[in-house]
Amino acid sequence: MKKTVCFFQANMSYGESKYLPYAAGCLIAYAKAQKDICDEYDFADIVFTRENPAAALRKVSEPFLAAFSCYTWNFEYHKVLAEMLKERFAECIVVFGGHNIPYDDSLLYKLPYVDILMHGEGEESFSALLNAFSRGETLRGVPGISYRADKNQTKTNASVRPGHIDKYPSPYLSGVFDGILKRNPDVRFSAISETNRGCPYGCSYCDWSLCREMQVFPIERVKKELQWFADHKIEYVFCADSNFGMLERDFEISEYIVRLRKRTGYPRVFGINSAKYCNDNVFRIIKMLFENRISKGVTLSHQTLNSEALANINRRNFSLEEFTQILRRYNACGIPAYADMIIGLPGETYDSFCDGLCKLLECGMNMSMSIYDCQVYCNAQMGQEEYRRKFGIKTMTLPLNFNHARTPREGDVQEYVDVIRETASMPEKDMRRAHIFKTALQCFHFKGWLKFFAAYMYQSRGVSYRQFYDAAVDFVFSAQGTLINSLFTGYAVGLEKNDGSVLTYSNPDFGPVGWYPEEGIALVLAQNKERFYREAEPFLSSLGIEPELYRELLAYQKSVIRTPEHREVEISSSYGFYDYFLAVLSGDTDVMLKRARNTVRVRIDNPVNNWQDYAREVVLYSNRRNDMIITNCKEAVTVEYY
């Protein structure tokens, strides 16, 4: 009788969408390609959803071995499942692998219900493990595992870097997921695409740095997988490559995706981590995907502009001059460009962090910016004790927020993540101030609530973005009794608790999902638009703008902030605000605001009827383009001068 192998890779749900469990599928596909393993083992359906642990275990019957693919978003859940499974099936061999498993045996001492740890890439190690059990061999020859040699001793076998990933079978093409698709017809599945593995860079915060050698999968396999996605109507495909566009062949892959989309309608979105240095190949790829509505734009990852911090994390950026030229190239083609930044990197100070954000605004990065907490992973260089001591890194363990996913219910298993709360260069108090500044910037600038006043003061009055938003933050905390004061004061108090409670905003008015703080604040302001601008009047009127211009600028600023009732908007003015701000926010420093009577008309192509629809369609689905500012959708705007 064959032995049963069970896999668990619980993923987050985003509405009706769920990811196919790619990592588990890769190990199963590799194992099932070997006759000896197929003769000895049966593979049960992969458990890929987060459900009540007891309900999940009811799907398991007499397992010989249970393998868990562990990440930050499922580690605690998998621990609960594994412990319950071990209690029910004492003889079952429990194996933990994945990115959340450190490269040592420490977890074996912490988790007595786990028998084997698997380190690094798992295809070859997992199959070697199954073969060792079926042949009655010791585990000494299985690479990349830690295991219990006896009751009081553990052993760790050295990992072996896979040498021939081009020979690995595809879980999609080998039918691993066929049963999941058949048994879940109502689920809108998303998928992971992998055209290569590895990363040539060594950023200290990333555990990809342990996999420096890049290897590619055969391009014909990649194309067949893309065809599989189209055949199975997979709407969203995320490419897990570390630097898509780095290889010349990535353009050929992108051309194939476009042809598929035109012929079949799928995939609708192909998400990528674009190559760190935006060469012509990257630009051609982004332009083609954007023009064919398969990509929403390009992310230009800086992480920090501080030279000391860059050196500390083993990273080099292009210069601001180069960045400005790259940005203008994308802006000229109407391609939205976004920035990724990290708060709390070693060497960063409060001032250098805030200055860096505002320098990017001056360069023309004004559409969207993601600013992440610096998470510390067990297998990254930053996670090592020596590195932490060197840079005075102190961390705190916070509940993992499930923003943009269903908020946890009572009885759900909470996940956790370690984030930096202090470094030698940024004390904890400054770290909290930095969070307040970045949240204010994201709400007031990228969500638009003070954006056009800030841009006018920068371009026409010589007030830097840093000066403007410093003053805005000061006003917020001094304006007692106002809505914005209560929102930010509550946020600041929550930050001092260090428990992560303020990192997710929940309100049934906006649906059953969680929101980032700046999104939550912006949504509340949208419900109270007139009140916000009325209460902000002391700050805005203190800017010294002549009365007539001030009145018209305020009217324009208020009009471009979308609320649910908007269908078509007309903004009449004596000043050419639309063209002026289009130039300023694209980084053009040679522009003046002209008096010219005009009417700006904006067509709303995705009307909504209530606040839940508004939150979902305008804030969540359009968070990169940021449809909260109606003029961001250029194709929906017409301007008539007279």
C-alpha cells in the first residue's frame, strides 16, 4: 500500500482571489517525475487556504509525511496545524521548509512536533528525503536538512545549490494543480510565474541575497506555462523573478504575453519586479505591457537616498540626475512611475529619510510611493546577530497586518513579523516621528488632500516639499478639536504602544478588509471633505497666497478629490491649473502658472454608488494610479481654454 504525503501552503485570500500553491507544487512535480517515488507514495490535495485548523485537518487521512511551506503570512497557522496533526497522527513525519526556516537546527528545539527542517530550495532535497525513507536509508545523505538523530541530538546536512533547474518539471504543465482547479470552480485563481531563479545583488535586508547565482528556465517552458494561464483564465500572474528585464529574452517573453492577451484575454495583469537598473530593455518591456493594459506602470526601487545607509545594506542606486531622466522618459510616454522606500534602514536618520522622500517629489515622483517598514528575515544578512550589533538594530515583533485582505476574525491564528524599531542612527522616538511624516506625506500628497497647494508653493514660491509638509504636520498636531488632529493624534498614540494596532485601519463603512493608516485617514477625510478643508483653512490661508488665487486654488484642490457621487466633474477657473500642475508634478521646473480662463472636464469611467465600492474601486484597485485624484486619469480629462 502506498504511503500518503500531504502538503500545506496556506495563502491569504483577497476577496474571491486565491493563489495557486506554487512552491508546494514545484516539489510535488519534481517528486512525481521519478518512478520510484510514484511507486511508493500518493500525494494528497494541497491544503492551500486558511480555514479553521480543525476543518483543514479533516481533509487529511493517515499521512505518512506532512510538508509545510512556511512564510511570514502562514508560519503561525502552520505551527498550529502541525501540532494538531502530530497529536492526531503521532507517527506522521512533519517537515517544515520555506523562507521562514532558518539555516540551522534551532527550530527543532523550539518546535517538538517538527521532525525535519528543510533549508533553501527544496525540489532535490525533498525527493532525496522521500527516497531515503522508501529505501530504509539514514538521512545522512539528504542535502539541506536538519533532523533529529536521536532524542537528544540533531544533525544538519549541508545544502547543495541546484545545478540543473532547467530540468525541473513545471507544476502547471505536469497537472499538479488540475484537481484544485476542478474542485474549486468558483475561485478566481492567481498564479506565480518563474522564468529564472536567483538575484545577482546582495541587499542585506533580503534573503534573496543568499541565492546570488541566476539560473533560467527554458523559454519554451515559460511560454507553455503562460499558455496554461490563458487556457485556465488566470487573470493575475505575478512574476517571481528578482529582476525582470535584466535578460534580453525577457522582452521576447513579454511579447508572447501581449500576443496571448490579445488572442485570449488572459492574463489580464502580469506583475513584475523590474530590474533594479532601468535599461532600454526594461523600458521597452514596461512600455509594451502598459500600452496593452497588462501592467499599471513601473516601480523604481530606491529604498533610501542616504549614501551611508546604501553602503550599509550593500546597495547602489542610480544618481538623482539619472533617476530624473528615467522618470521623465516614463512620464513622456504617460506611464505611471512609482517608488519603493524603506523606513528604518541602518545609517538612515530622521532628516535623511524625510529629505529623501521629498527629493523624489522634486524629481517628479508624484503619482505613488510605497514606504515599507524594514522587516528582518531570519535568513537575510540583516537577521544575523553580528550585523544587528554593528548597526545598533533593535527589533519588535508585530502582528502581521492583513491590509487589503479580510481582517482577522476572533479565533483566527495571528501571524507576526519582526521590524526594526531603532538603529544607532535613528532612535525609537525618531522612528515614530518618521512614521508620522511618511503617513502625512502619503495622505496629504499621494492621496491628494494638500498636493496642489504643496506643488504650487514649491514651484512658484520656492517652498520645498520638506518645508511644506513639516509645517502641515505641525499644524495637524496643534489644531486641537479638528478631525485631522484626532486622526493623527490617535495614530501617534498607537505608535507609542509598539503593538502594531495602528498599522491596520478597519471600518465596516469601507468593507471587510483592512487598510493602511494613510488609506484609512484618507477615507475618513473623503467622508468629511468639506469639514477637512474648512478646518485646514488656518494653515492654508497662512501660506501667503493672494486672495483671488487662493480662492481658486482651494476650489480646484477640493474639486479634484473624488467622492462617490462623482460622475462627471467640471472645474472652471481663471488660471491654467491643470496644465501647470501636470508639468510641475512631472518634474518640470521651467513652468509658470498663467491666468487663462478655462474649464477642465473629467469623465469618471468607473462610477461607484457607496463607500464600500468607493474604497474597493478607488482606493484598493486603483491604489497605484490613485483614482482618489480624478485628474490622475489623463485620458479622462479635457481642457477648454477661452
